[in-house]
Amino acid sequence: MVRVKARELRTKDREELQKQLDTFRQELSTLRVAEVTGGAASKLSKICLVRKSIARVLTVYNQNQKSNLRKLFRGKKHKPIDLRPKKTRALRRRLNKHETAMVSERERKRRLHNPTRVYAIKA
């Protein structure tokens, strides 16, 4: 079994990834049986390799799924929580640029009637 590379997996579509995942899981189950029955050392060392390959396939599969969801929700008003930017709690709760720039009617009138004074300083 040759170590599977993530860049090779990224070229495959969902069905191929699922098929490869099934073959790896089947191979892992046979290796586990060989481990219990006292198989060769080469088979026992293969267990780690197969587990890592399963993890790679699942990682690529989930990344593809998430990127497709990002494309689907791009430009929409509401997004699922896991597609929103994480940031920090304080940053997520602060006012956005539009809300920060808003001025109440009372403040607008106050600024209009009492402008900030400009003084000329003699040098």
C-alpha cells in the first residue's frame, strides 16, 4: 500500500473519495483481524499507514464539502454559524462600520447649531 497524497485526493470527486474510503476501511478491518490472530509484523505496521490514509481522505472530503457550502452561501444575508468568521466574541459583538457612523437626530442638530470653533493662533 502506497501512502496516499492529499493533492492527489483533491482531484477526485465525491464518489471516488467515498469508494477509496470504503476500501481503506475494509483493509483496516482485515489488518485488525490479522493483528488479533497474530499476523506478520509488516501487516501490524500497516495499520498506522491505513489509519492516516483514512484521515487524509476524510479531511479532503470535509474540506470539499465546506468549500461547496461557502460557494452556495456566498452573497447571502444569513450564513450557517460554522461558515461565519470566527474572530473573538468581542469583535463579533462590536458595531459594524455603518452602525458606528450613524448619528442620531439630536446629535446631528447639536453639531449643526454648535459647530466646533476654529481659532487662529498667532505665531
